[in-house]
Amino acid sequence: MTELKGIHIIDDLQDAVANLTIEDGIIKSLEYLDVQPDASQPVVMPAFTDLHVHFRDPGLTYKEDVVSGSHAAVRGGYTAVNMMPNTLPVVDTLDKARDVEARVRATGLIHGNQAVSMTIGELGQDCSHLTAIPAGAIPFVSDDGKGVNRDDIMEQIFLICKEKGFLIMAHEEDARYSPADLRMAENMMTFRDLDLCRKTGGSIHFCHVSTREAIEAIREAKREGLAVSCEICPHHIFYNAEQAKHYRVAPPFRTDNDIEALICALQDGTAEVISTDHAPHTPEDKANGANGISGIETAFALCYTKLVRGGHLSLQQLIRLMSTKPSEMMRLNKGRIQEGMQADLVWADLQNPYQIDPASFASRGKNTPFAGVTVYGRILKTLKAGKTVYSE
């Protein structure tokens, strides 16, 4: 049994000083103390959950693997991740997914869920493999990195996932527009998939939404009652295209007008989740034009600095976006600090600024446009099921 005395706990429902007892990895008891928090002390939050990471395993492990990715996750305060299937080979069967999950579990650091691709080989032509996966066996399917351009195939995916209880995680990029207009590519596929959601009565989660037009369409769809959700990435709200000039991510950095719309979506609940789209690359791959940012170790600091210190969100709102809601979507017993929930906790220093140094990343990918940026919110310690898995 572990006892934590007089810690300042914050989640989406509470901000208090408490004594906390952990037994068998579960929060056994909370005793609230009638004292004011000491602002100079670290805060203790529920550890974060990331719905969208690329750990590059199998086949691309020179960029990242499940071990380095897990170490990067806990260094960033994350104890659960959902891995995208655009590996080599593509994870397009349940057996492949379970193999990756077992290897993540063997690290003993995080919970790892492996999404299965929406189409065989992520080729966008055949989704029949989804019929072989038992209902409820996986939370998510995704062809992330690509949009499914065939309308008939995407409609089939909606219908199969509705029957099986899988949630579509969609990378919205119509390849017909990509060479000339990446804004149009995102918007047009978003509009199409909202129409298919309406037609089929299915559900969809939009990955890394980045344009004002897309987020406004999703907002209207939610008002209509469609089963839609979406995520926003830290890098898309921290830098505009001019600030991140020549740095490639997909979708790309956008305008201040888009950033304003994304922040509004976080404020009003249109966007329920902040995900990193952690995408590590070698320096050579980035020099050759690869899209992606190594983001899981900087996500909380970027968001806390921009959104909380910037006056857009409260810390409790940020915790809901980074921990509570994504944990619910991954069907995990974590995301709040309360009795009976798993003791996944993170300590953070909110008072002292520091500079982002990619050389210190645990990830193999040091690719970030934020090197040298001064931020607040350094992660000091991460617990998974009561066990220390990272300590500065």
C-alpha cells in the first residue's frame, strides 16, 4: 500500500489538497484536507491518454518502437495510447493488433491499444477484413495517414463499424485535391464523411482537425445530433503556418483564423479531445519531406502554456481534454482521481519555465519545430497503477 500525503490534486471535477492511498494499483481512499494548495508545489493530475500516436512498430522501428515510444509517453505524462496501423506491414488483422499490444504490455510502462486499419493494407479498396473481427473486440479502426477516397468503400466501413461497435478514426484528406489545395482536401472529405454518417446512422471521430470550415461543419453536425467527435493537436493551436514555415505536418499548420476556431471548439465542447499525432522521424526522413512531429513529450507543456496560461481554458478543462474524455473513449478505468479508479497519476511543475530540448527526448524522433521554445508545465513524475514509470 502506498500513501501520498498532502498532495495538490486536480482533475476535471476537483481542485483540492488530499491524502491519497493506493492499493493494488487502485486509488483506495481519498481524505480531503481543509488547507489551501501551496502554489509553489507540483500539481498531481490524472495521467494523460493519447488517442493518436505512431509508434512505427512493426517494420519502421528505426524511427520508433514500442519501447522507445512507451518511454516517451511516460516522460510526457501519458500512461495510455492508441497506436495507428500505418506500419510495415499495415496492422489490418486482429492478430497483428494483439501482437503489438502484447509487446507494449511487456514494457510495463503504459497501456497500448492498437487500432486496425479500415481497409486492407490501407489501400482504400477493400474493407472485408473488418467482418472477421468480433463485435466489440477493438475500439477503433483507422487508415490514418490516408483518406479513403472511394465513397462506396467508406459507406461500407460506416455500416460494418455500426454493426460491430468500432469507432472510425478518420484522416480527412481527399487525394484529388491534395497536390493543389490541402485545405480543400481536408474540408471536402470532412463534408463527405458527415454526409455518410448522416446516411448510415453510424459514428465517426475526426482526427487532427485543422481548418475553420471543418470544425464548423462538425459543430453543426453535433447540433443536428449526429454521432461525431473530433480531436485537435497541440501543434495546430500553438504555431501558425508562418511560425512553422517549411515544417511539414499533415494536415499542415494553418492560419491564425483557423487557430482561433480550433480554440473556440475546445472551449465549447465541439472538440472533446486533444491528441498528439506523435509521429517520430529520422533527420534524413524529415529532410526528404516526411510529414510529422514528435509530440508526446511536449504536448502538455504546449497546451498548458498556450491554453491555460493564455487564458483560453482552465486547467480542469485541459485535463478533461487530455485525460478524462480520451480515457473514456478507450474504455479505461482512469482519467480522474477518485476511489476505485486506477492510480495513473502525473506530477507537473506549473510555476517554473523551461526550454524544450529535443536532444533530451526519450523518443527516437527528435523532430519538432519547438526546439528552444520557453514553456510551462514540466512533467516531473508519472505513475501507472501506483508504480513509478517515470521520474525526472
